[in-house]
Amino acid sequence: MNNKILVVDDSGLARRMTRQMLEQMGYVVEEAADGATALERYVLNNHDLVVLDMVMQGMYGLDVLQKFQELNPKLPVIIATADIQKSTRDQVKESGAAALINKPLKKEELAELVQVVLSGETAWT
């Protein structure tokens, strides 16, 4: 069975590019353009992993992460952000995200991170 991944980003281009990379890796991918839609799709489809943009219109990524954690504390969420500051990385780690990946996403890095997170291992170094 292929793992189901939900890609959440307010940029259509970013969503399509991430989806394409993940589908090439063999994952089943669904998209959402905002936090509210993402939460609704997760409730309906019970994804195995979420790749979540940090800065979006409407709900901020870490707020969406908190809602996902309320729905399923074991759901792994990878936060995607262009912000490379250590303080942001620390904030994401403290918020309970499974990992952080920097934008623009690189296929090899995304593949490795998704595999580590889905296996239940820690992606934080």
C-alpha cells in the first residue's frame, strides 16, 4: 500500500511541484491550498504524512500544525519554509513537527526526509 501524503501550500506552483516529486517517488498525493481545507481533507482521507507550508494566507502553518496534532498527535508533519533562521528551526521543532525542510524543495532531500519521517525515526539532528 502506498502512503498518502497531503501537501498544503497557498502557492499553486509549489503544491504542483511538490506533488509531482512525491508522485514520482510512488506516493499518493492530495493537495490543499489553505489550512482549513487541509484539516477537512485530512479528516476525510486520513493521510499518513503532511507537508505543510509555514507562511500561508489565512491560518499560519504552525497554527495548522497544532490543529493536526489535536486531531492525531501521531501524525507526522514536515514544515516547509524558505526561512533559514535557527530561531525558526527551533520554533518548528518545539511545536512538535516531525521535520523542517527548506524551500525551494530539492527532490533528493524531500525523498530522504519523507522516508525517515514515515519510518518513525527522528529527522532532527
